[in-house]
Amino acid sequence: MHPILRLTACVLLLLAAGQGFAQIANSAGTASAGGLADEAEPGAAASKPKLVRNPAFYSAEISVNSQKADERHGATVRALGQVLVRLTGNPQAPANSVIRRASANIDSLVSSSGFRQESETVNGLPVYKTILAVSFDPENVDALIAGAGLKYWSADRPKPILWLAIDDGRGPRLVTAQQPNVVKPLATRGLERGMRFLLPAGTATEQASVSSIWRLDARAMQVLTDRYRNDTQLIGKVFRQPPGWTAAWLLTQGGVEIARWSFADADPRKAIASGVDDGANALAKRDGIGLDIGVAGLYSIDVIGVNSQSDFIRLMSYLQTLAVVRRVTVTQATPEQLRLQLDLGVGMKGFRGMVGTGDTLRPASDTGTGATSGGVPRFVLQ
């Protein structure tokens, strides 16, 4: 029997039996991760911000112990986690079931990656470390975010004026633009979360406002913040409190309280860095928007180039690795093409974007063949 006819007969048997590779279920579904809610909160924005993408948000750097394959894979997964937290504003995003499933085929999300060596001086001695720099494909990552049911935190984010007073036992003092190293832990964590903070110049008036900072008096500090033509301010105080350090923070925008929190740790650097996460979480919860990746549901596609049983298995195995594909059902098989019904966590737009950057399945329009067959999108198995 001709190989194509044998394949068709095989697929028809699978259709009749309703088992085997004819149907692949993904029990993960589109359950969203915890920590994001749609209910209105005090201080909620009057209208959702416009979607703005920052290409730099799709890259991350991870320190590794070696360049071995398993180490690289694990570091790439962690890099994706950092990118997703930055893009969604949701610290629980990497734990989402759809996101975890995508980690098995993470190379399909990567646009470029490479190692480099860095050195730093510790106790007067040079310490060398290896860094893996990873950039992810924005279309694929956006489709993954939408398929996981997560919101997207637009890159058009406020840049708060940082009013920080630190008391190390000699009385509270204002941290100004002349002392950036003091707040380096906060600035570094801010970049990881996709937020930037601005330091005040340290004028005499600002120096005299330390008592207002220590009281977390937002109204008094807003007058000084307005001078920078900024409506967002992060007010904080960090002080010694045995056995370590304590920090208290208040984030406001437009005179409205966004978040208030405190933190304690033995390490003063961690106390200073604590000024980022709770504020970023609150802003992302308020400003998160849905991505236009199409509506989740059932979609039919035609696939050509499936000329053998091994091709069929390769196609089904590939579709099973796509986190946005919840279920695949073969509905028709002919010597010319295979018709599949896909249960997608995104629309066809998101599916096209995700498979278009891989080397297994391509939209037919990319290969010179007809883009549709009877209105059904057509793809080519490579």
C-alpha cells in the first residue's frame, strides 16, 4: 500500500477508536495564577493604560555555575520566570500551570542566548562568574501570557520620586541623587520588576523635610514631588531595630494611596530593596490589561506535509508541547492534508505567532501555498 494511503487508513482508525494520538488533552486549561483580581480597589486608575511594550523587558540574565546543557536549560527557565514577573507584575506567574508546561519546550520561546564572563571584587579579590543572557520572542511570550490567563502590565509605568530617610543610629538623613550607591539594592530590584525610581536633588528645603518623610506624610511630600512635575512618590524610612533593620513604605499617585507596607531583615540592603515589590504588585494589579491575542476556543486547521506515520507522530508531539494548546482532535484525514480541531487558550492570532517562530509548523502563506482551504487556516509541517 502507498505510504500516504497507509497513513490515511491509520488516522481513520484512530478517528473511529477515539484514542491514541487522535486526541491530546491538556488538563492545565487556562486557570489564571493567584494574586491578580479584577475588582476595583481603593485608588484604582480612572481608566486602564494603553498597551506599551518595552523590548528590553523580554530579556534576562542569570548567573550559572557551568555551561552544561542541563544548567543552561534550568537557567533559561529561571530567566523566563523573571521576564514573566516583569511583564505581568505577578510574582506568582512562573508557578502558573500553563507556564510550567511551557518550560518543557522553552527553546521555542528563545530568540537568542549566550554566555559571558564577569568579574567583581570581593574583599579585595577578583571573583569571576558566568552569566547566561537570554532574549525571548515577544510574540511567543505574549501568547503564553494570554494563554495562561494572566494580565499584562504595560511598560508605560510611573517613575516615583524616592523620598528615603535612613537612620543608622546617628539620626535620619535624606538619600539624594548624590548618593545613588546607597539605594543600589532598590534600584537593582526595581529594574528586575520593570520599575525606575528618581532621587531628589537634595535642596535645603528637601533636607528639612526629613521629619515629614519619617512620618510617611504623603501630603507634605507631595508639594515637593510636584516640583519635579511628577505625581507619584515612594516615601520610606529605614532604621536600626535590633536584631536587624526595619523599613516602612508608602506609595502614592495623584494624592491617592496605592500601597503601604513594612519589612524587617538583618541585612540593611534587603531592607532598602524591600521598597519595590509590594508597590510594583499593587500597580500591576491596578493597571494590568488583557492582551489582544484572540479569543480562546475551538479552531480548525489544515496541515499539509504529513506524509508518513512518523510525520504524524512528530506533528502531534509538537502540538502537545505548545502550552496554549489544550486539546487536539483529528477530524478529517486525506492523502493531501490533515484537518485538526484545536482547543486553544488563545485565538488563532496567538497560535500563528507562536508556531511561526518555530521550525516544525509554518503558516502556509509563508511557504507560497494557499493560506486557507475553504476558510480553514492551512499550515505546513516542515
